[in-house]
Amino acid sequence: MVAGALFSAIDAPASGYLAPGLESTGGMRHLCLLYHGQARRGPWTRETLRPYVACVDAAGKPTDWLFDSFLFIEFATDDDRQLHYFAKGKPQPTIADWQWLADAWFREQSGVNGLEQCVADIGQTLNQPDRRVNVMITLPCPPTERTDFGALPGTDHALDFSHEEDRQATLRWYMDTVRKRFEDGHYAHLNLLGYYWTGESIPEEQRSMVLWTSEYLHGQKLKHYWIPYFTGEGAGDWRKLGFDAMMLQPNFFFEGNGGAGRLGRAANRAKRFGCGVEMEFDGRALSSEAHLQRFWDYLDAGAVYGWMNKSLVGWYEGGGALGMLLKQPDKYRPLYDAVCQFVKGSYTPRQPERFPPAAALPSRYQDNLALASKGAKVIGAIDDGKPGLAPERMIDGDADNYSGSSGLTWFAVPGSVTVELPQAANVARTQMLLFDLDDRYYSYRIDTSLDGKTWRPAVDKSAAEARGWQVDIFAPRAVKYIRLTGLRNSTGQPLMQVIEFEAYGDVKGSEKSKS
């Protein structure tokens, strides 16, 4: 009945990571996030920054440079006024809070000034006094719900963020204010590369604002950067949004979502998006064996899947965790040394067996018969009016841009959807991408029909644990309708979640038109 097998005779794609050190990304290789601003955060002074700017020995003496780039980031004020999203029912930020943020980066002995002093000190120790590192600064985000923000300094125009021109004016003021403060500092060891978009997901209604920001920064010879979460909206469109660099969050360290295999999926997703990868850990690595193991997993996975040397890498360390490793050298010095080795590209994985080769992706062809753009239709899927979950999402040709709540089609399990081809055609192969951003699996059947009444079995995976891409080859037959029946979702959710569904005629003939 079924002659096909998952990933049968399909070659893995070449690495598509965003390479480190590119001129287009400002030469960045390893970007460290520094949470700075609120009083509860430890100050980033020349001393606290030392083990970040350089690898240090047991006596604290620098032995070599470490991170080449730093992102100063803050989300909220001391009284919890959120600076990057609208927090309904809570006190809202005003222009005074945006001014506070712009000033926070330039405190006398910390922040940007602390970094300048630290690089100068270490440059003398390493006999490289001309060393410069890169700096990025966080952007606050003006939410459309904020209609009474106040007036910018020196003006009497009351800003209403429901109007895009007011949002643009406020962001322009902030970017210009920070840039002037930086220029006035005449820093000998720092380069201001650009700004960071703080929201970790970009829904459709925010895209025009992001694109405007990118265009404005480029006009100022500055760059725009982003680090979305694993399923963040817009991640696959980061170049279209004008970002110069993007690093994807695997989001594995925190809850262990998807097991260690999540890191392999992150590698595949980063390659498909042509982006970098973020390393993630925080102080829990020092208090929880599970979290400590997960951070070792990130290091191992980066070496096994190639992002250690082939990708731009961001480093989230929770606001001081890397420095904390050195305060318990007997237990955590090896982990600090491993980070230094990773940054230098010389780290050897401790448990590579935990990370099998990333799953091969199927070849995709130009002669896919089941495309909405060719007139194919989906019948029977859930249609709740949300464009990101519309029935035709599973036949839109886009197998890259999806999350847990967009870019896919869903229907009840047990239950079926039918793909109606624009006209009857010879079909011998189907392939589909099932939701694969965690470790869930499905079982299913596929039947075909010429008249929509009499059905012929094609694929039976009712006992399978089907994950990710499924490639199924069966006896060629004339087909007008293809029925996909979902039987099981291992999570217990009564849903079948399909990212993309494709149908092809003669398989050998399709090889001639591979895209």
C-alpha cells in the first residue's frame, strides 16, 4: 500500500547560517547581551565587565579577548513601566521614562562608559591598545494603544501613538538622542553599530513600523538587529523587515522544551532562515543540575551542528551569570573555560552522542500540484477567520514561516481535510510538513479519489510516530481529491497541525524540475 519512507534518499541542505564577521553585520561574531538600567541590576563597570571583554585566568588576569560586541538592553523602568509593549491596566511610560532610558546607557562609571574603560584597560594588558568593540542599544517600542504619551522636549505637540507619524517622531528623537550622546563621548574603543528591536515577535500590524525604523537607521549609516524567540512571528521575514542581522532563540534552556532535540530543530530553522543563533543560560545553571546540563547541551550542539564556527552568535546570560561562574571556580571554572573555547571555535563537545545529525530536509519541486496559487483548495479545515491559520496555509508554498499560532492549517483529530486539485492529474507522491517545533508526533492516513466519492488508500501511517517532514510514494493514479485523515497527536491536543502539503506526479520526472 505504501512504498515511501520518511526522508528516503534525500540530501541534507548546505549550511545556511548567517556567517560571523560579515561587513554587512558590522563585523560581529559574538554578541553579549548586557541588561542595564534598573537599580536591581548589578552595574556594568570596568571590573564586572572584565571576564566578558576578555578571557581571564584564575587570578583574574586577561589572557585573550572574548566577546567582540555588546548589546545594552532594558525592558522596563524601576517602577515597572514597560518600554517595549503595552501593559494594560498598569502605569504607562512617558517621555520622561524614554529620557531615563537614553541617559541610563551613559552613567559615569557603568554602561557604555564602563565598557570603554574596560576595553582600554585590557588593551594595555594584552598590548593591543587600539582594540575596539561594537555596541548596540535597545529601542523602546511605542505601542499603538498609548494615546497620551506627552510632548517631546522642546515641543508642545501631544503625541498619540495610534498615529504612525507620532510613533516615528518619538523613535527618531530617541535614536538621535542616544547617537548624539555616544558621539559626544568620543569613545576610542567603541563603535556604535546600531540599535536593537526589543519585541521578540513582530505581528503583521507592527511591520510597517519596523521597516520604517530599518530605513531610518540605514539612512544614518547605522544597523538594525533582532533576536526573536523560537516561534516569533516574522522571523523568516527578517531581511524583508530591513534587519541587518537576526539571531534565533532556541528557548531550550529555560523549560527544556522538546528535549535536547530542540537544539537540532533550532539549527535547522536558523539555516532555513539564514540567520544566527542565540546561546542561552542564566543563574539557574549554578543552582539546578538540569539547567547546568542544558547549558552544556547548547555548547555541544553548537559544535555538532556547526553554529560555533559558521554562525553569528548571540549570548543571553541573564545579567551576570557568566561572571558568577568564576566565584565558584572549583565547580564552574570548566564551564567558563568552555565558553572561552567556544568563542574561539576550539570547543570539543562532551556528549556529542546526544545530538545526532540534523534531520535531512526533502527536496521540493516546481511542479507541486497542490498549490493555492495554481487553484488548489482545502476543504474541511478549521476556519476561525485568522489569516495565519487559514485553510489555504497548508498549500501556500511557504514551509519556513510558521509558529505555534500562524503559518499552518489545523483540523480536528480524529478528522480529515481534503485537498482538491485544480484538475485531475497523475499523482504518485505526497509530502507534508507536520508541526515540528517541539517533540510531538502524529499518525495519519491518506486516500485519493477522482470523483470525491470513491476513495482509494494511498498511505497508512496509523501506527506511526510521524514527526516533521513526511515523504510518501505510492502507486501512480489519476487524482482530483486527496484526503488527509489525522488520527493522533501525541500531546493529547485534538488537532492535526499541517504546515505544508504537496502532491507530485511521476517522481523521476519531477527530478528534472527541482527548485
